[in-house]
Amino acid sequence: MPLHSILGYIVVGFAGAAFALALVALLTRSRLLDRLAFYGLVVCVAAQVWALVTGIGDNAAGAVAAALVAPYNFFLGASMFTLSAGLAAWRWFNPGVVWDKDKWLLYLAGGLGNLALGIALAVVGRLAAGA
């Protein structure tokens, strides 16, 4: 299995963990879980950059099946990166966003959308691999 594929699953895992931790932090009023959710988003963004670099390398090495879905992967990956980075920046500049009664739903919806984009990327990648 190429490194790009492994990193893709790591990205989805951290996106899911960040969403789940933010949700549990909201329900339990835990500042620690909120901070862990933020760090999960930061690792998710970093892993996305690494997955992009390795994906370009895999594509250049001749992954012909992946070339068929490359535009979809690029669109989904760029959308997920933008959403992940936006959520992380929002949380960085507004640490109390989870506790804000007017913004918590939008923040969690963004986290769920981030997870959905990651799952879509994983599914498209599996379809391209023919598995």
C-alpha cells in the first residue's frame, strides 16, 4: 500500500477524532477535550499536506488508475483542506467558539462536513484502486 493511501486514512481518522472530541467537549463542558479536538484538526491539516505531496509523487510514478479520478480527488482534497484549515484558524483565533451559543452548531457542522469530505476521498480512492 502506498504511503499516500495510508496518509489518507490518517487524515480521515483525525478529522473524525476532531469532530467527536469537539462534540463530547460540548456535551461535557470539557476544555481539555476541546483543546484536543483543536490539536486533532491541526494534525489533520498537516497530514493533508503530507498526503498531497505523496499523492503527487505516486501520480508521477505512474498510478494510471488514479489518473481517472484525479480531478475528483483534487476537488475533494482542496475542499477538505480549506475546511480543515478554516476550522483550525477559527478555533485558533476564537478559542471559545465551541462554547458560543450562536456559533457552536456551525462549528460542529463544519467538523461533520470535514469528516464527510474525508470519507468521500477515501471512497473515491478505493474505487480508483479497484477494490
